[in-house]
Amino acid sequence: VAETYRLLGFNDFGSLEDNFARLVDPEGSLAPDMISRDPGGALSPCAQHLIHGHLCSPDSASITNMARKYAANLGDVLSGDRKVIVSVADEPGVALKALTNCASTVKTCRERFRDYLAANGVEPFDFCLDHSDPKAFYWTVRYRNQLVVNAWKAVADAVAAVNPNLLVTANVGIELIFSGNMLAGGMDPFALLESGAFRIGTTEDWSSLQPTCETCAYVCDVWRAAATRAGRPFFMLSVMKADPTLTAAKAFSEVGHGANGIEFFAWGPNWLGGGDSRNQCHAMYPALREFTAAVRRTEDDLVRSRVARGDAALILSRTGDICALEAKSTSTVVGAEDRKAKPVLYGKDRMALSILLKHCNVRTDIVEESDIATALKDYKVAFVADRNMRRDCAKALGAWMKAGGVLVKTPEALKADEYERPFASNVWTRVGRTVELGFAPWKDYLEWSHGPGGWMTKRDFPEEIRARMRNVLAETKVSPRLATDDPLVEASLLEAGDKRLIVLANWTLKPRKVKITLDGRTFERFVNFGDIFEPPTR
């Protein structure tokens, strides 16, 4: 289609059609079986072609050559200071077992692993791909993650050397919500953005596979935390649902939770975007029009706005994800062997906790474990669901608690450190005030809504659990700054200097009048799919 437009003289459209495939495979030479987006499989075709062997030895000459061809193909599009986003892969991932199949002729992954351990002050040992040796497994996963960052940074740096206005990114899959493990494929948004391996963050909205899609807010919160720390923007590839109401509610939610850009598209059989020239679902137009009209009305303030500080922190432990990787668990974990019985629940508890708090009008900010010492001081209350935390980060958490911070934890949270060494049973109550939830957010709240169409099929989540959470909030004195009178009408707050914007996402799927309270002032507003507006001053 793009080539047809180009031949007809429409704005040289064909030169922009190659969002990632043409960059890495201009001759169409890659075999279909090289495609893998399963973290347990091989590299993505783009990564395979770029590194020519293995993650530890990127082929810089080939990368630079491809970048030059790409820049030349763009031609005048790169004139002046115009920037072009170069997406070089779709849902890439690298399995741990790939480390043992290194084809590097310079220095193998195994040899480089010893150097990596030495640089981190750790005695040498071999790869460990299971939990038989918790310490070796932890460092093996960290090494895999670092190789991923190094490989993508080699791509980004080579492309930028050709033209600094070419900004490399890749569409990162959301194992964060499906497996409950952000690091399942080794794609760590915090490390990728902070290192410059990605100049811009991009993630796809797998939330659309779920009936209510509310998990998109949690996805945006995590990516916003990573992007903010790196000083970079992030974008959502927002999938259009068959239900236009959900599509629009999702878009409003993603803006409210900090997405700097949204691209609408539909999954197959018609892999199409939301624009008039490509969209085959005309019933989607009213929903998209309401969203884009709200953006247009507030755009000047919206583009310079930031998500206002949340009412509480939600801790994300990358160590927790490492220790749970490809592991199994029960609800009463006592050791590594016990983690082989049932699917891991800690990451799903983290996600469910985010949604439950949102339904109780509590806006949360993600604080990654290594930021606890510097970022947690801005919050009086922090929630945590991860079972494992790096020991030095746990000490920083204890210091925050001694200074008056209140920790709210799920029953199985914070049981052990990165090497599976258990924390003392009473350590958290000893260092400061701790509240332990008497329920598991995933099992008792989110999974409760499971129906024939999957979890969150039902939209009337159990009020009993919300009531128990509200009691915890009252006990810990968490007072939401912004609230609505319906748990399924989500309200977010953006700030741009002295301007404030409220973003509503209506998950009830029915137009209604909602009562909103901001900083003690209450007013009413009619909401259809969602809205973006400046709150009244009186």
C-alpha cells in the first residue's frame, strides 16, 4: 500500500513504510523461522541480523552500514532538526539458555561472564540456568540482561553516529502483566532507557487482550518510572478493541498515566492503524474522535504536563523478578524447591495491588528498588508485593521506615534477598511501622473477576476487598488528593506549571455523571468514554 502511494506521488510515503524490517533486512533475506517473540525462544530477527553471532559481540560494521542505507532512504525527511524514530525490533527477547550457545569467535559469553563477575566483585562461577544455586542464578540473569542492554546500545550508538536525529527504540512486549515478570525476556525498560540503548521507550498494549484493559494504567506507570529516571519519553502502541468504548477509555487512561504518545492500531487479520486511510472499523471513529478532540482542546498544556506526584509509592523490585524468573511458587514459599509447584504470583500481586488502589482512588507512583534510598523520601506510605529484594535496597527501605515511613506489604512480600537468604521474620515490624494485608490482591480481587473470557471479565470487583483496603488506607492515613464516586471511573492528575488537568477514563462503559473531589473541592461532570479538562477554580 505504501509503495502504491509513493508511485502515485503522495508525499513519498513509501520511504516511511519500513518502520523496522527494512532497516535490518533491506533485501528481505531473513528466514521466517528466525522470528521469535517468546522469551524462551531465540532472538528477534532484527537482533539476529544485527549481531551476527551473539549478544556479546555485535557486528558494528554491519549495523553502521544498515544505518547509512536507512538514512539515505529517508532523504529529505531528515532535513533540518527533524527527528525520526527508528523501531528496530518487535517484542524481542533472549532466553537464558542462549548464553550457552554463544557463537562468538572473539570471546565467548562464558568467558565474558567471568569478567562481568570480577567487575562486580563476585567470585567466578559458571552459568546457572535454574534455581539450584540462587546466587549463581541471580548473576546469570543479571548478566543476560546486561548483554541485552549492551547489544541494543551498540545499535543505538551506531545509528546515532550516522545521524543523531535517528532515535532508536524497539517495541517491548508486556510480560510485565502476562507472566507477572518484567524481565522474562531480559528487556529491562529501566536499564534500556537509562543506558541510552533506547533513545525513546516503546511498548505494546497487550492489555487489550483482557476484557476491561485496566492493566494499561499499571504498564504506563512502570514505563513512566523508567522513562522519568532516564529523562526520556515513552510511547504506547495502543491496540483498538472491538468495543470502541474500551479503546477510548484505554487511551484516556494511558494519557493520564504519563504516555507521551499513542499510536492506534489493530491486530490481525488486518494489521491497520487508526487513521482514515487505513482504518476498516468505522464504528471506532466516534470513540477516537472524542479522545482526539479532548487532546486537541488541551494540547498546549498537555504536551508540557507531567503526572502529579501520587498519594503513595508502589515498590517494584527487579530482584524480585529475577528470583521469580521461570520459577514456580506456592502461597507459602519457604525455599527454592517450593517455587516449582505453581505459577509465580508476586508480579501479578503487584499489578493487582496497583489496580485495587486505583479503584480506591489512590494514585501510586512506581519506585524501583534501587531508587528507594533517594525517591522514597517523598512518600509517607509505600506498598510492596515482591518476595525478594536486594539486601542493600532492603536496608534503605528500613532506613526510610525508621524515619517514619509506613510499609504496607502483601502476605508473602519481602521474605528473602537476592541470594534467597531469608530476612528475619520480624525484621520489618522491628525497624518501623508495617501493615500486612490479610488478603492476596491477585487471588482475592483481580482473579475473582475471572470468567469465560479471561480474568477481569466481570467488571463488578468485590466491594468487600475494597472496603478492607479502605480500612488500611484510613489506618495508614493515605488521603487521596483526587477522587471519584465510582471505582470504575478512573481519575488522573497532570500538572503543567500552575495549570492542572484532570483525565478521566470511564471503565463502566456507560455514559454517566460523576462526582469528582480535588483538594477538598467537589464538583460534577458528565463523562462518556473519558475526558481531559482543567478543573473549575470555584
